[in-house]
Amino acid sequence: MTRQHEHNDKDDFRTPMYIIKWLKSKFGEGLRDGACTPGVNNKGEPINIFGFHLIAKDEWIYINPPFDTPSVVMFAESARLRANKGITVVMLLPNKLCQVGFVNGVNLHFDEVWTLGGRINFESPYAVAGGASMNGCFLGIMYQDRKEHTLLKHYTLSEIKRWKYD
């Protein structure tokens, strides 16, 4: 029986800034946020991942979607369309890599998977004191140039927290 928290269905669990800063060091400052409430929890300039938008070539899209599988599938499919048009997309996701819904509808879109060792303490009005994500997380990376095989990389959250941001 999975432990359920009363706020599991909420979608306002914000990515901590140390992860955003680390990602910007890898992909650049031009972060567009594809899963946010503008003016409330966006980490970059908001973009509607399900609509048509022009995006500068030095910009990339970051998505921390609601963690239920149907939402993740919808975001991943839409994000792949953006990546196919030359936009790098980074998705933060719950570690459900072996779940059938992820195997069939999510994982196939990624060129790289970065596993994150440790549990993220999300910033949220719904977070409990000392609460962390129920499962670990990973980052799914999509590029314009599809890789023949998905590359797997591993990072620990403590490594990311120690990263030097210049």
C-alpha cells in the first residue's frame, strides 16, 4: 500500500534553485518554464508547451510537470515536438522509469536520462516539514538530433549542491 499525503494531487511543488542554477550552467541562462503558474512559481520566462511559440536559439525549455503518469505522458509528447524543431528540453520527473506507462509513453522520447541520487526537497506551500519527494527523480533530456541509443548519466544531489556557479 503506497503512502499517500493529502497534498499529493497538488501541482505546486517547485524545483529548488540549486537545481535550476546547475541546469543553467549546463544549458545556458535562456530557461523557458514549460510547467508553471506565471508570476507564482515560474523559474524562467513561461512558455505554453502545448501551444505554438517562437523561441530564441539560445533558449531551452525546462519542465517540472505534475508527477501523475497521464500528465507526464502529455508533457513528454508535446516536449518531443519542440525538441524535433531544434529546442533542447529538460524534464524533471519522478523515478518511474520501469513503470509501464513510462516505458510506453515517456522514456522513448529522451536522448539522455540523468539519474539524481537522493530525494529532492521541493519548495511548496503543500510541503511538510523535512518532507522530500516520495521517490527519487531523474532528468530526461531531449535534443534536436536524436541519439541512436539513450545515454544514461548519474549525479547525486549533494554533488549538484556543491557545484560552483560562476
